[in-house]
Amino acid sequence: MKPETRIILTEDGSHTLYVDSLGEYYHSVYGAIQESNHVFIWNGLSSIRRQDIVVLEVGFGTGLNALLTYISGKKNKIKIQYDAIELFPLETSLVKKLNFTRFLDMDNPQLLRDLHTLPWNQIHALSDIFTLYKILQDFNHFIPEQKYHVVYFDAFAPDKQPEMWSEKNFAKLFHAMETEGVLVTYCAKGAIKRTLQRVGFGVELLNGPPGKHEMIRAVKPG
Ligand SMILES: C[S@@+](CC[C@H](N)C(=O)[O-])C[C@H]1O[C@@H](n2cnc3c(N)ncnc32)[C@H](O)[C@@H]1O
């Protein structure tokens, strides 16, 4: 069943969503844009020294990470293939109310809406350097067909959705990543760190975004 969500204002002024049934937010209440930039863009995407990067996002959600990745890729002239998996797409009426673009340097103010309205399970060229492939599927049953340089692991917290953070799922991602590829997540729990190490990743604890002490970056060794 599709979870009920409502819009919440976070401390940096940007919106996030709250899922009543899970008691869980889509982003940090200390700042949604701030968290996404810190965890996924600066410590994930920007750590890859390549001019063409293949990204997988687990949990497309509001599209904020996709939006920030598009902006970063354009600014740094990096070609990006962005694959994102999601089981519960949001209603366009809700997406239209999200205020992210107010804080971002956008060449196309409709981009957030487009990210959501473009059909699932098809490849879309959003510019000459950015392609989007949204996969409508349960991540627990997802079989990757591609090798990724960066994985944005943005599932709900391990205590809310433990199956998403299973050793089986991380092993699946490990095998779907290029060597020296990175998996980043806002989570810094010891149990998740150890699961990532067991499947073969080298794990670093980095400073977290404001309001969070640490985050994880897992690297697939060469
Ligand atoms: C923390 S939110 C993601 C936030 C998102 N990255 C953003 O920037 O808005 C977790 C996301 O995982 C999705 N999700 C939950 N269970 C899933 C599953 N089994 N397979 C794929 N996606 C799932 C939720 O619907 C939600 O969009």
C-alpha cells in the first residue's frame, strides 16, 4: 500500500516529507538540501575522478538527489547516467508543492516536475550529458544489469526497513559496482558498517551533515 506523506519544512528552509505510518522523514530535519549535498554529492559523486559517471540511487523519493546530481554534472561538465529505483512514486500534485528549486541554480525550472512525470522504466536524455532511468521496482528484488561508479543508498533507516539494509542487498550492490566505486549513505550505524565490510567494501566514516555526527562511504577495493 502507498504510504501517506506530508510536507515538512527543514532547518535550511527546504522541504522534506514525513511518512506517518513509518514515523520517518525522507531527509534530515536539519536541512534536506544540505544533507543531500553533503552525503551524496560532495562525499559521493564528487569523490569520483571521471568525466563520465554511472550513478544508482536506491530510493528516488522526491527526486532531490537526482536534481542536485544534474546541477553538479552540468556545472562540472560531467556526463551522467542516473539510474534510480523506487517502489512508491510520489503523486505529481505533491511534487509540485516541493520548494527545492527555490534554493537551486536551475536552467530549467520545470526539471523537478519532469523528473517525476517522465515514464518509468525508460531511458530519458534530459540534456546532452544527463540521462535518467527510473526503475519502478522493489529494490529487494532488483537485479542490476549495469556497473555503477556511485551508489546513493538512501533507503529509510535500518530500524524502519531492515530488509533494505541486508547483507544480500549489499552483496548485490558490491557486485554491481566498478572497482574503486563508492557507496554513500547518511547512516553510520556500526552494524551497517560491519555488513558492508563483510561483503568486501572498505568502509570510511566521514563527518556527517549538520545535525549528524557521521556518515558512511564504502569503497569497492581495486
Ligand atoms: C529516505 S527516502 C528517499 C529520499 C530520496 N532519495 C529523496 O531524495 O527524496 C526512501 C525511499 O525509498 C523508497 N522505498 C521504500 N521501500 C522501497 C523498496 N522496497 N524498493 C525501492 N524503493 C523503496 C521510499 O518510497 C522512499 O522514496
